[in-house]
Amino acid sequence: QVQLVESGGGLVQAGGSLRLTCAASGRTISDSGMDWFRQAPGKEREFVAAITASGSNTGYADSVKGRFTISRDNAKNTVALQMHSLKPEDTAVYSCALIRYGGSAYYTDPKFMHYWGKGTLVTVSS
């Protein structure tokens, strides 16, 4: 079993930055891909960013490309999402997820994820 706990959410003005962290416990995540998803009120969950087990490959939703950066520290069993130039439309609950796959491809469909955190709320004011 893996427990994933997100932190770093909060209220920020448009144009500001936040850094989210996902801390894993229960097992190492070094052999697993990791993703961030978000869900805004009244909307479906959507893919934000992904990183492969080795960290060599990353992927981003078009809406966050160039503004968000996903990274991982396998020694600390953590994954981070650095968010810059935040917009009100980035307001959502952000959740990290783990896929038990250690290959060079990343996955963006939430149905492939095996474990989920409960999420952290990011609110961007205009």
C-alpha cells in the first residue's frame, strides 16, 4: 500500500506562484510513474502533469505547459509541482497519483492510476 499526501496549496493572487509537494509513504515510488491531476468545482478531473519513474520523461497539459514544472526526488520519496504565472482558471483541488509502471512512457488517463492522494486546494484570485 502507498499513502500519498499533498501539501502546499493555498490562496494566491493571479500571477503568483505555488509549489505543491506529494509525499509518499508505505513503499518507494522510485519504480513508479507519478502524475498530478486537478478538479475544479463542477468540472471533471483533468490531467495536469506526469513524470516517469526515472524522471527522464515529463508531460504536461497544454493549459499549464510553460508555467508548471513537475519534478521528483526519489531519495525523499516525493514529487513536486512548481506552478508559476497562476491564473484564476487554475483554481482546483490538486491531487497526486501513482501508477505502478516504471517504464519510459507516462500516462495521462486517471483510470490507469493505482493510488491517489486526497488533494490540496489551490485558489487563485483575480
